[in-house]
Amino acid sequence: MTRLRLLTRNLLEDLKKLTAEADTIYWMTAFLMESGVKEVLPVLKEASMRGAEIKILTGDYLSITQPDALALLFEELPGAELRMIESGGTSFHPKAYLFKSAERATVIIGSSNLSKSALTSGIEWNLYAPSTVDDEIFETAADEFMKLFLSPNTVLVHLEQIEKYRQRYEDMNRSLPFSAAFDPKTEIEMTFGATEQQIADPNETYASAVLEPRPAQQLALDALHDTVSAGYEKALAVLATGLGKTYLAAFFAENYQRVLFIAHREELLTQAQQSFAQVFPDRTSGIYNGHQKVNDTDFVFASIQTLARNYHLQKFSPTAFDLIVVDEFHHAAAATYERVLNYFKPKFLLGLTATPDRLDNKDVYSLCDGNEAISIHFLDAIRKNWLSPFIYHGVLDETDYSQLKWRNNRYDEEELLRLQLRESYAEAVLNAWKEHKQSRTIGFCSSIRQAVFLSDYFKEAGYRSLALHGTIDRHTRTTAKEKLESGELDIIFTVDLFNEGIDIPSVDTLLFARPTESLTVFTQQIGRGLRIADGKSHCVIIDLIGNYRNARKKYQVFTEDHELPARISSDSFTEPDFFEFHFDTAVINLLEAMKQNEPIQQRLINAYFELKEELGRRPTYLEFHLKGKVDSKAIQQKFGTYPVMLEHAGELSELEKDVLAAHRDWLIEVNRTGMTKSYKMVLLKYMLSRGARDWYKPVTPSEAAPFFHAYLMEKPYRRDADLADKRGQALRVYDEDKVAKLIRDMPMTKWSGSSKGKILFEDGVFVLQIDVIEQHEEISFEWIEGICEYRLGWYFERRNTKK
């Protein structure tokens, strides 16, 4: 039986004792003080050295957390994972300490933050709840902790983030004395999403009627099967909302015995389980999350918040699953997904997304190494009558957003609310809606408070309105959905509840009363109105456009190549019979005034620093391509090569500057040399395989032949891309003389001929005209290897992408 204890002083001793025994240590504290960190650091270091899983979550609320405390934890606990909630003004007050070992689990929840006084002599109350390892109290607490830990509002703490936070901390504490930091402040409702979880009924049965893929799904299935045949082990499928991504995954799973489906929302798990059950009524399935722990079925549907915990991850063998499917996931969870997927060794990994904008959805692309098997844009789906036509109205929002703080890819919530919780703003929203609406509307807002405010305002105007958000119980949410479908409600205001996993096909009007901060979210929300339904001829989209950051960029979602016209107007995107666009004249003038004036060079550098901040280190060239928010091709166009961009960004050490000065022309040559086939980079890759001291030394065709042939033949997609013609077909069986002749005739002869003297090929020897001194060897090797990996990755990605 669980025995609770009330701790009113000296929590430190309990924390030390539990930390010394635990294999899992999760701490969540509103703020960190250096004094408190120093008290617990020795025992945390011991736990880390023995391999304990340590996760610590703190907050930046009111800038009370001390940057030196963050730096101390980061430097002294390299094996721990530290994250910080960027509150944006939202209060963040939790204090919770979770421990688990093989014998027991313990939860301590109370008032003590991580400061010396709070842990020792201060007046604090903390409830100590010991339990068994699988006790519901610990499991529930750990699951809720992980939801916050992986929230999009969190950032990974590393030196880059610490210095960025330090500036905010110093600015805040210059203007706000520390003693004033605890003055009463208006509380804001929770905005971290749903807490009500849908539990699948294990006894529920499904009709055994055979389901057949719909046309879009069949198209995607064919592309995925081609990808598997080509030797890829990972692929991304981009299907617009409404085309059935989950059913696609189910159909694709037919040839795999055990399947793991991972998602970040409970509703997605439940719906995926139901979809798989309808395709395979005779195969077993189970949910693995904070409430259920089914792990021995054919299909396992797992919450990333639960699966990412070592205790649960290690319940599965690394080879337990033949296929892993990853549904769209939030930006902050990307590193966590990578760790989970690095643990498993499936035959194939399938990533699913509905958002075609690669630059705004880099995490899921990089997860699949950039291999996009198929992309079906929602505009193309409308042309094929798979989704509903729409009429878009861009209406002027006269609100001035230009002075709002922008942090962690979003506006400061408190500052944004001050603009949105005004009667004049609500009146403008209501007028735009009344002018263009049809019968059933979903209104998308920035926050719960805004949704409630607008709903109340619409009610006072005589309309049937309701605000829905994740903290509202499931019954109310279900009832609201039914009332909107039946016509008993005119409009539902929400924040992000309808982005994913919940559909009301009869919705025929979408109202955007929020700045577009993420193109991914904007695309998902548009999809809520594009389902086909009886009696629905089209969807109306009412979008209030102000001078917010992405006001112009957002229109990339309405183009399949993500290129914007020189001037955005009603004629820019309209295709009669499929979609119409109507812009207020004032909106056109606003968008024209907001054209991007920042040079592309500066945008590349800004994207570099943003990614460096996210990773906590300098990204490689390939990482910039896969994860950066700007098209990497522009680096070659504007800088010649990646190290030159690093020079312009002020990122090179004195030694690196010397290396760049000595070898700039050669680095640019490797980046810019033409590649109709991969041969040049495969040859260079062989040379690099000889190591930092020898990579640049002369090479003969016969010497390179075994590596060259093995690399191209290792994966069918490489073989099919570059050994597909008559000449290449003859090389599929290794013959050193034939392969050496190909190397001699193609990469060696061609590259030496186009390199303007930087490479010579004479008397059967390939010679780089480069002299590398010993001090430059490691850096030049690292840079050339990075460029080579980038160019090979980009080449095969481009050759094998199917639209």
C-alpha cells in the first residue's frame, strides 16, 4: 500500500538518497539556482556515471532561473538531458521529482524549487509518494512529465541556448529587481494541449469487409514499393490531409510481421489502431502509452512521450519490429525521435506528413534522410477531385504586430494577447466572418484566452459559438463536434485541437484569427476544411492578414514549388473550378510592402545560427541541407561552398581561416563541379577513406576500382541511378579492368578537364594540385568530407524523389 509522507524541511537529504539509488531521474522545477545545483550536483554526477537516465526541465518564466545554474548542469552532467520551457509570459510553477529503480518508484511533488534554501531551511511543503515500479501514480506522473518535456515550447539547453538566455536574464534583471520577480501576475490558462486521453476498447470489433486503397493511397503504395525495391531503408510519404495517411501505412504494413506506429498525440494512436484493425481484422494490436502497456502484439501503437523513457524503450528488443511508422511530430521532439529510432533496427522506416513545405517541416524530412518517396500536394488532390475546392478571402487585419517579441519561432504570448483581446479586433473578426461565411465554421486562434474571448463576443452578437481546447473533457468535445455537424452550432473556436487527428468533414468555413507562425500548422488547419461531404460544394477560407512575420511567406503553401510570384494578387493562385483567391486591395498593398528585403546571404547565415542553436554545435553541410530553414543550394550560388559561408558568419578560428585562405579555390571546386552522375564524388569518397593524412595523395583507377564498384552496388538506388545504361549494366558484375576503365574515362578524365588546372590526370595517375601542410590536414579533411557527403546526399535524393 502506498504510504504518503509530508516533508516540511530538508528535502535535500531525500533527493540525495533517492538519486543515489535510481536508474531513472526526472526533475521538473520552475526555476534553478546555482546554490541548489551545487547541493545536488555530486550525487547527480555519480548517477550519471553509472548510466542513470537523467532529464531535468526548468523554465524561463520571469527570467528567474540563473544562467550560471544552467551552465553548471550542462558542463558537469554531459550525460543528462536538460530542457527549458520558453513560457512566452505563461506562468510555469511546477516542482516535481521522480525516481525509479528496479525495486521501487517515488514521486515527490510540492513547493521546493532547486535552490539551496528551498532544499534545506526554507518553509516548503512536499508530498512524498513511494510506490511499486509499475504503480499508476509514477506512470501517470512520468507520462505527464514527458509531455511537458517534449512540448514544442521547450528548447534543449546547451551553451548556445544558455548564452541566448543569459542576455534575456540580464536585460530582465536590470529592469526588474529580483525581489519584484515574485509580485502577483495574471495567470494564463494551460496551452500545452490535450490531457484527456482516448482509450481504445480492446473488445471492440471491426467489420471484416476487405478495404481497398483509394487512388491516392494506391499511387503512394506503388511509390513506396518502388522505394523498397531500390534498396532504401527509410522513406517519407507526403499526403495532403484527407487522403488517408494512416490507412496508407496500414496497407503498406501488409508485408511486415511486426509494426511499431509512433505518434505524439493520444488521439492519433487510437485512430491509427482503429484504421489498422479495419485493414487487418485478424491481427493483434495494442496501445503503449501512459495508460496501457501492450507490447507483444503484431501492431504496437506507442506514444513517444512513453516510449522515449529508457525503462520502457528497453522492454523492446532493438530488432522487435520489421516496420516502424512515424507520424508527424513536433519540432522540439525531433532529437528524442532520433534517439528512439537509433535504438531500433527495423527493415524499413516510414515517415508520414501532410505538409509539403520541406523548409518548414525539416525534422520529418531529415528523419528519413531526405528520401521523399512521394508527395501529393493538397492543390493537386483538389484537381483530382480527391478533396474539396475552396474560395480564399484575404481580409486586412489593421493590428500592428511589428513591435512584438519573436522567440522560439512564435510571438510572445502576453504581448500578442494584448493586441487580440480588444473589442475592436473581435469586431473586425466578426465582420469578416459574417461577410464570407457558410454554415459550419472552425475558427483558429493563438491561445485559449483568445478563443474564449472571441467565442463570448460572438455569443453576445447572437451567434451559437463555443471555445474548445485540450483541457476540456472528451465528452464535451464530442458533443460539440456533433452539434456543429447537425447545425446546432455556428462556429467552434479552437487553438490546435483540430490540427491533427480530429475531423468534421461537413465543415465548410475556416476562420483564421491568428498570425501564421508555422506553415506546417497553417497547412494542417487548411486541411480541416477540405474533406468531401454530402451537400458541401466548397470550403470558404477567411484569413485575416496583418503585418506579422510570415504574412507573405505563408502563401508558399498554395504553390507546389514553394516559389512566390513577384506580386501576390487574386490572380496569382486562382484556378477556376478548383480554387479561387480574393484579396482586399489593402492586403495586396501590405504584402507588396512586406517583400523580403533581407539579402539571401544574411538569411543563410541566420538559418545557420538558428540550427547551430538548436543542435548546440556547428552543423555539418549535410545537416544544414536536411535541417536548415533555407534551401542549401543557395550556399553554392552565394558563397561557393559551406566553409566560405562560415567565414562570412564569423565562425572560423584563426587556424580555420588559414586553411580556407590556402584551399579556398579547391573547396569551391569540389562544391561546384558538375554531377550528371555520382562518379566524381564516389571517387573522392574513396580518396577520403584513406584518412586525413593521405586523402589528397595521388590515386590510380585500379586502386579506386574495388571501393567504387562496391559503393554503387551496395544499394539498388545507387546502382539503378548510375549503372542503368548499357555501359553500366555490363559493370554490375565486378571486373577490375572494366571498372578501372570507367573511372579513367569518366570521373578522372572529365574532372581534370573541367577543373581549370586544379586536377591533373596524366600517365594513369589522378593528382590533386593541392599541397596540404600537416597543421591543415585535419580541418581540410573534415571540410572536404563534409562537402562530399552533402553532394552525394543531395544527388541521390534528387535522382530518386518522385512527385
